[in-house]
Amino acid sequence: MSEAPLNFGGLGPEQTDRAKARFLVLPVPFEETVSWGGGTGKGPEAIIDASRQVELWDEELLRDTSSAGIHTLEEFKPKLKGERYLAAIAEHTAKLMQEGKTLVSLGGEHSITPGLVAGVKQKYPKLSVFQIDAHADLRDEYEGSKWSHACAMKRVVDLGCRLAQAGIRNFSAGEVKYVDRGPVATSLAHRTRSAGEIMKTVERFLGHLTDDVYITVDIDALDPSLVPGTGTPEPGGLSWYDTLDWLRPIFAQKNVVAFDCVEVAPIKGMNVSQFVAAKLIYRMMGYKVAGR
């Protein structure tokens, strides 16, 4: 890694003063329940390091999004596990949300998301969640834990949040009773393979989600040919432009109050995964500035 300060976007020591920043970036290098490939604990640092190579002038939005102000916080890494860790991150997140910024969290494994959502929900009680992911993550328990990354979205639903899922192409028999039922609206990847199909499903999602939205992006939603550095890759994933087609209208028509990007597991000598994640996060910041 570079020896320069770990500030998102290559802003160096001159990153925006915290009080003036539009975005707070929170690195959360948590890794406890990974079920196959490891390395997600190194994801936040790798993403921030790669972000220094992302051009600050956004070619789609025709603006320098960093001018809105990005401030990178210290890593959140208390010496806790499981439910106690999630309670701690919920408390920490709730305090950060009082600053009136858009919180951008970098994982770490997907099990951090319920804690983040719980903290955000203290400020936005009618919060809903938009998930981009290869996996439904709706198991009630996995490998003896209710706090596994495979249970992340079930814990979010248990918080009372409506959930919309895009890119899904892997779920267990036990999850069928939750997929695209009740508070969960699900889009299966093989059924939304064109821009037209994505647009039609986004309209359904916009009606399902509440006004205040939290977005969680598991990087394994994208095809492993584009992002090989993740713990549980699945073939048939989203392309770069598919992913943007899902995100753009959510930012334009909903009040996105916070978002995360998780499950980046860096591969030594191969920077593509963390670079894609960094550029996606920066684009999402741009959509927030351009949207509501």
C-alpha cells in the first residue's frame, strides 16, 4: 500500500474539513464469518488506496464530485464479535448520522450492514434498503450464527425495513419463503438481462421502497470476470453499465441517506477489483450530488 494518508479519492492530507464535507467515508475492516475465500478485512484499505487512481472528473456526470467534500474517518474496529460488534457499529453510526452527512461505509464482510442500517434507522425510522448482490442473504442462521454474512438481509428485514434486491442468482431452499414475498422485492439476474427489463423492475422497486433509502452493494453482484477479488463469486453477474442502470434511478427518485460497498477481497498483484469498487463508490457519490 502507499505510504500517503488513507483518504478516499486521492485527496491526500488536504481532504475536506469534516464539518464542511458532504460525505463521510467510514472504513469497517470486519472479517469474522466468511464462509469460503477470505480477505475482506483488507478491503477498505485496498479500496481507498485504489481510489487514488480514480479520475476525480466524472465522465458521465461531467463534474468533479470531490468538490462536494469527502472526509475519510478512522477505521472502525472495536475488539468485539457477532451481535456485540453490530450493536457497537449501530451506536457509532447513529452518532455519525447526527452530523447531517451522507455516510459511505467500506467493508469488510456483508455482516456489517445490519449494524449500519440499525444506526441509520435511528434517524430515519421509515428507512428501506436497496441491495445489489449475487446472494439473497436471507438465511435465518448459517454455520451456527445468526450474524453471518449469509444472514445479513434477514437481519435487515427483522429491523422492520422493506428490502429490494437486484442481481440475485444464488439462494437456498430455506430462503425461498422470503424471496420476492412480503417486505422483500427480488429481481433474479437471469430475468433482467436487458436495459428494458432493468428499467421495468426498477419502477416496481421504486413503488416498493420508502422515501428514505439505504443502499448496500456486495461487490460479488458484479460478474467475477470484472471483479474476481471477492470471497463468494457467482457467474452470470452484472456488468458495469447494468449496475449503474440499477443505481441511477434510485438516487434520482429517492432520498439515499447512506450506502456501503462490501466483500472486496483483494488479490495480491491484481488491482482491478478494488479499483472497480472505488470507481463505483465515487460514481454513487456523484449520483447523490446530482440527485435528491
